[in-house]
Amino acid sequence: MRQKNDIDLYVTDRELLNKTISQFNRSFSISNSNCNKKDVSVTLVWTDAPAKMGCTNCLINHLALSAKKESKAQKQYFPNGKKTLDGTNNVQRIRFPVTNGEIVHVQVEVNEKTGGGLDPLDPKQEFSLVVSGCGLKKIKYMPAPSTVPSQSAQPSLSTQPSLSPMLSFLPSPEPSLSSNKPINKTRKANKKNVLKNTNKNKIKKAFKKAKVTFPDKN
């Protein structure tokens, strides 16, 4: 066919978000090694509820588009050149480069972060979403890895030392008593030897002073 291109297209219409369903998610694989244009375009649009005349911020139902590329950088993209969710427009577009083998996650959500959420009188909104790119293929939705550290990364109570290891390091009373017994016996023996030697010396000195002679038995 003439004027044929390699752009793949995903289109969905009349998707509903409300109080019960506040998010819409899709995942896509990229196989663009033979493509000339290596980017993905994501567009969100919805027909908003009528606003009051003379309004300044006229959006009634606030939806938000975002996309995340699963790669080493884990970069997240927002529409219309913003660095966060768009809370003022009902037409939002994201365009970003992709490489072969990457996974792209697209999310549409009720915007209560930078917008006013849904109309409290009629909290529901339908929308349309278009995703296009060379080598784009819809796959089963896989939640994108979080860029924020989870609570599981924080030290849990299980990492704290328990009482049993602490008690095992304390010396028990039995070894300490048994280890002191040989020392005490040695000290007592040394004291006895010193006393014996002292007594002998005293007796010898006493005999010398008295000049006592012992008669010969013969």
C-alpha cells in the first residue's frame, strides 16, 4: 500500500471514572528497532460538564494523564509541558522518546492532587484515550515500579536484636563459681605454705637464742 507507515495505534472511548473507579491503567511494550520515529504519543480528552457563565477556573471534572517509562531512570512524564498533574485542561497530551524493549505505563486518574476531583453533585466522567507509536503493542497491565521508597525498605522490628541473643552473651552463674574454685584453692595453699615457713623460722631463731642443745642418744 502507498503511504503506509509503521505507527501502531491504541484507541479507547467512553471509559468511565467515578467514586468507585478512580483510575484507568494500560501497559504497552515497545519493539521499535526498525522504526525511524522512536517516540510515543498519549492523548486524553473528555467533554466536561457545563460550567457557570463568567467562570475563571471553569473545569468541573478534573482528570489527569501521566505516563511512566520502565527503564533504569524510571522517568515519569506529565502533559502539556508540566512537571506535575494537569489540573486545568480537558485536553492533555504527552510525547516522549522510547527505545526498543522498554515498557510504557499510562494512567488516567481522578485528579484530587492538583485539581478539584469530580463534581460532587454528579461524580462521574467519561473520557477518550489515544496512544500511538512505532512498534507499540498493548500488553497485560503491570503496575509501574514505584520511584518512592516503600515502607518495607525501612528497618522492621525483626531486625532489632531479640532478648534471647542478649541473654546468651551474659555469663551464667555456674561457670563463674566453678572458675573461682581453683583460684581460691591455690590462694589458700599458698597462705598455708607461707605460714609453715614462717613458723619454722621462728622456732629456729628461738632455739638459737636459748642455746639449747640436744643430748646425744648414744
